[in-house]
Amino acid sequence: MFAYDFMVNAFAAAGLVALVAGLAGYLLVLRGQTFAGHALGHVGFTGATGAVLIGVAPLWGLLAVTIAAGVLMGLVGERLAGRDVAVGVVLAAALGIGLLFLHFFTSGANEATSILFGNVLGVDRATVWALAGLTAIALAGFAVIARPLLFATLQPEIAAARGVGLRLVAVLFLAIVALVTAQCVQIVGVLLVFALMVGPAAAAQRLTARLLPGLALAALLAVAEAWGGLVAAYYTDWPTSFWIVAFSTVVFLASARAEGLRRE
């Protein structure tokens, strides 16, 4: 399997992205913002297809639009709460605009499939290095805001009283999540971001209530599911994204069952 360069690139890219996706997803679940990752993926579709239309790599369009959307979501904050219909309409509009962009790009069918469902086997060495750089930036960002972020997440009233800028923390956090979301799209696509980012994190929180072990477990599960998906795809010739989502679902259901048995 590792005799093929495209498989080596795929394993490197999937490992890098899954590592940071597991960490970001755990914090999203902890903050009750799991919908944010899903929403950013949909919005990023417009950026990716717009980039394809003008001849730029989809990754950079994804980055630009998702980070802008993440910052906006952080600034708006609580005003989005309870407005599921409005948010859903905006996300549908974003997908529609993205499809319109592809309509004007005559060879866009393959691009659309890759953006919607991912194409980790098509990642080249240059993209792997780009993902490595983005992963380093995301990890550094989490390290910088980790203490105020956890304080604001677990005890927001006390954090605000101690002078922690809750809105600033929210903006920085969602900007980093947007960066991670753009990376995830390269692996599982816009429509399946939720599985790689939130699935392992939700399973980890069911298996342990401790913060640091939970973060480590979420990252470990995400990497294991991504690499397991690649191995299964290699031997079955089924889509890698399908296998990643399948493993994510099975692990989550198993964690839910384990939690239920522990409570009994």
C-alpha cells in the first residue's frame, strides 16, 4: 500500500487533518457549538467553487470564506441562538451560489464531487505541506487561547468578571475552527465534515469526563478513523469518505453503549 506515492500523501494529509479536527471538535462539543463546524463547511463550499471558477486552488477559497464566516459568527455570538431557520436558509443559499459558480465552470463536475465528498487520494505533496503548515498554525492558535477559552467555556460568568474578553475568545476560537474546517473538506468534503470533526469528539466525551484525556482521545480516534478509512478504501475500492463516516458512526454508537453500561 505504501509503495504508492498517492497513498503516502493520503495518509500524511489525513493524519494531519484528523489530529487537529479531533481537538477542534472536542472543544466545539464542550462549548455546545457543534453546528458551527457543519455551517462553516457549507459556507466554505461557495468559497471553494468561487476559487475554482477564477482558477485558484479550492483550498485557498475555502480558507478565505470559512475564516471570514467564523469571525462573523464569533462577533454575532448569541444573536444567532434560536434562529435555526434563518441559519438554514443562509446555508442553503451558500450551497446554491456554489453550484451556480460550478455551472459557469464547464469542467466542474469532478471538482464538485471532490469538494462535496472529499478526495484525499488526490492530494499531492504540495497540498500535504500546505496542510502541515495550516495544522501548525491551528495548533499554535489553540495553545495561545487555551487557558482563556477553557475558562470562558466552563465558567463564563466568572471569566467575564475576571476581565476575560468572551467575544474576543469566541472570535479567535471560531476563526481557528474555520481553518480546521477548510482542512477537513480536503479529506471528507463539505457534506461530511461533521463526521470527522464532531464524531470522534462526541465519542471521547462519552468515554471520559476528564479534559486532557478527552482531548487526547478525540484526536486519537479521529486519526484512527481517518487512517482506517484509507486502509478499508484501499482493499475494497469503496470511497474513503464513506469508510471514515462509517467508522465514526460505529465508534460513536459503541461509546454510547459503553456509557449506558457504565451507568447501569
